[in-house]
Amino acid sequence: MSQNQNIVLQNLGIAIAIRNHNPAILTQEFLKYSDIVPEDWELAREPIAGNQGSQVVYRNGVTLTAQQEILSFVEIIGAKTINDIQASNIAHKYVKALPNLEYQALGIDVRGYITASQLSEGVSAQSYLNSLLAPAPWREIGQQPVKASVQLVFSLAQGQFSLGINEGVLYVSEEETVPIVLFNGNFSYRMSGNKKEERLESLHQLIDNWQRDINTYQEIINTKFLGSQVVLQDAPDTSGDKILIPS
């Protein structure tokens, strides 16, 4: 493996499982007048609003999505530093604006990638995925090397951590694409407490786990899979990049 591998953090996501929440509540006006988002945030496209689902996307890379049982706050990281990331603050403010909803559980998602060119010479994204698998007769099936997608689940001290490793394609422009290896991490939590106030306090504490979880993701990927340091600062500005994950 190359010694200068750097996994680039692409997205941070905070997803809250929720009951009795009408997705139509999520509108640009509600977010603005409830002081959930700053007034100077600009929309990236026209918001979607409806009883089945709503979404508001901002030009700074923050997306809020409401479905009947899931509320999510996703932010494109790109070249942002830790101090620039806003998703957790927005999630806190949204919950505080609607404290009477039935919040159930929380997931913190971290998505990053490494380009195939950062692997050792001659190692492709596909061969890297195959290197994670033990030799077996089924790998000899077919005329081409098998395409792999790896899903791992770890029991950590703070809870369950799921990690999906896949091949992908990074769209740099309409003419240029780059093969990549994607690392999709998910930390799952359930709130504690029986009273509403206790569960709300637990939810806010869990939201604040995001920095610790990024550090855990960094340690696992870098020391166990790549042996390098995650780029949180001075990373390539990928705010306009698109990633295709093969199904």
C-alpha cells in the first residue's frame, strides 16, 4: 500500500427516527422563522414540501429531509474544517423547536472515499475490495474477477458501528470520472430515559457524539484499512462532486 493515502470525508449525516412528525412542517419559512437556519443561507434549488416528504437544500452543502419516520440532516464536508460543519447545530435547533415529537433513535453517518490512484501501483478499486476477502473457490467463478461489496458490523464501547466498503465513481466533471473506494460508516444509538425531558436530553447528548464518531471512523479506516490520516482540513473541494455507488 502507498504511504500517502488520505481518505477524504465527503458527507456527515445525522438521522433521527421519529414518530408523529408531519413532513410538511419542514419548509424554508419554518426553518427561517424558527431560527433553525441563518437568514442569509441561500437555497440551492426549489424546496420540496408535502405530507409524504419534504426537503430543503442549501448552497453551503446542508440538506434537511423529512419523511414520515425519518428526519435527516446531511452536510457535504469537502474542504470544510470541523469548526465549519453546521449539521449538528441545525439538528439541535430543529429538535428544540419541536420538543413534543416522539424521537426514537439516532444514527450518525460518515461517508468518505479514497481514489484508486492513491492505492499501490497496479491496485484498482476492485482488486482492493477483493483483497479484503479470503481466498475461496467461489472467487474463481466467471471470466472476470468477482466484484465485491463488503458490509461489516463492529460492537464498540459506544455502540454499534456498521461499515460498508464499495467501489464507486467520482464525477469530477461531465468529461472526467475517477474510480474510488467508498467507506460508508454508521453509528446507531437509542435514547435513554422514560420521561420526555430525559429522552430529549439524551438525544441532544447523542447528537454531540458526531465529532467523537468521526474520530473513531478515522482511527478504524486509517489504522485498519489504509494506515494514513483522514483529511479534515485542506482537503480537495468536492462540494460540487457527485458520487455514483453501483447497485
